[in-house]
Amino acid sequence: MARSALLNVMVAAALKAGRGLARDFGEVENLQVSLKGPGNFVSAADHKAEETLIHELRRARPGYEFLTEESGAIAGTDHTNRWIIDPLDGTTNFLHGIPLFAVSIALEREGVLVAGVIYNPILNELYVAERGQSAFLNDRRLRVAARRKLADAVVATGLPSISGNRDSEPVLAEVRTVGAEVAGLRRTGSAAMDLAWVASGRLDGYWDRGLSYWDTAGGIVIVREAGGLVSAPDGSPDMARTDAIVAGNETIHAALIASLKAAAHG
């Protein structure tokens, strides 16, 4: 595929940050046998990846603003363009030596998501999309899965920690309701990877709650450009103002929303 100058900037930044994470991931695997554990090391790797992304993106587009996981909102002179970045989505996986994590970058222009990149450096999978230009995995065009029945679908969710969480019952109700209707539930531990896998057809659908915009922004563009739908559970397409998400092809997306509503009403 011929990438635009914008996507080239995003891909170069993601690849550079990913190379650093790949090196650090090798060290984390060695640290698993340590009594002290790799927690502090992983936190440093996360911050280092974010610094790399900010440096590379700012060098290419000096005035753009940022919304990042570690640093929050960073002002710029160009208020119409904003990078939304998660340098290490799937931190717990990374911490435990599980190779399901990703760098995620999105560009929002005048409040609209226009480009997304997700890169898993261990699997060497680079997902890219630009609004109106389709989605690709390592230059192969992506399309969401064509399954039309939840009974045939494999669906991912986040299933946050429920230990001591008073708000866990609604989440468990959703898992029970959706789980009874689908062929299988999966939890990868990375929202970015879940959305990338919906776009590639590996997963038929995905829903989750308790997310931040940087977790999902890159994946939202990629799923939509692969022919899928992404919304809040109430159907709203404005993902910047919600911490919940539902994704899939048109039929699975609608079926998941209906199932989540059924769970909410007992």
C-alpha cells in the first residue's frame, strides 16, 4: 500500500517506540525469576516509549497537541490537530512476559479521528488506517469478519478486576448474558489488540468498560476503515466522551448492544 505522509510519520514513530519496547520485553522475561520483580522496569519502559513517541511526532508536526496516558494533555500551537497515544497498551501482559501488547497512535482533527496505527513489536504486526483509505495489516487490506450470528461469534471483553469492586455485578451480568449467546469469550488484556483483531476478523466483536480514549482511539479508526462499527453501548458514535465501547460488523455490533441492554435489565 502507498502510505500518505501523515501515516508515514505515525508508522515511523510507532516502529521506533516498538523497537525499544521489544528490547525491554526481553529484559522483562529475564526478570520474571527475580524476587523483586519487573514492575519498576516496566513503568520505566512505558515512560521511555511515550517520550519516543512525543519526540518523533513533535519533530514531524511541531504544533500538534497531545493526549497521552502518562502525561495527560499537552498543549500545542495547532489546536485543530491532536495526537492521542498509548505507548504501551497491555501493561500487565508486558509485565508478565505475555506478548500481547501494543503501541497505539491516533490523530484527531477538529474532533474527528482521521488516522490510526497499532503496532505489536513482538508479533511484528503493524495495523494502519486513514479515514476513507481502508485499513491494513502489514500492507494486507483488512475486512471485519462476516459472521452474522452471536452463536457463531468469538467475542472479547476486558473483564476488569472484580476483587473488592462494588460495581462488579453489572460487568458480571454482561459476561453471563453475552457468554451464554456466543461461541466463545476471550480476554487478551489489551484494548488496542482487541480492536485490531476485530478489524482483521480474528475476533467477531468486542465490548468493554472503564477505558480511556487513548486505549481505543487508534483501534476505532482501524475497525471503521475495515468495515466495522464502533460505538458506545447506547449506540453513540462519539467515543471521546465515553469509557465504554462495542465493536463488530454491523450485525454483531447490533446483537452485542441488544445483549448488553438485556443484561442491564436483568
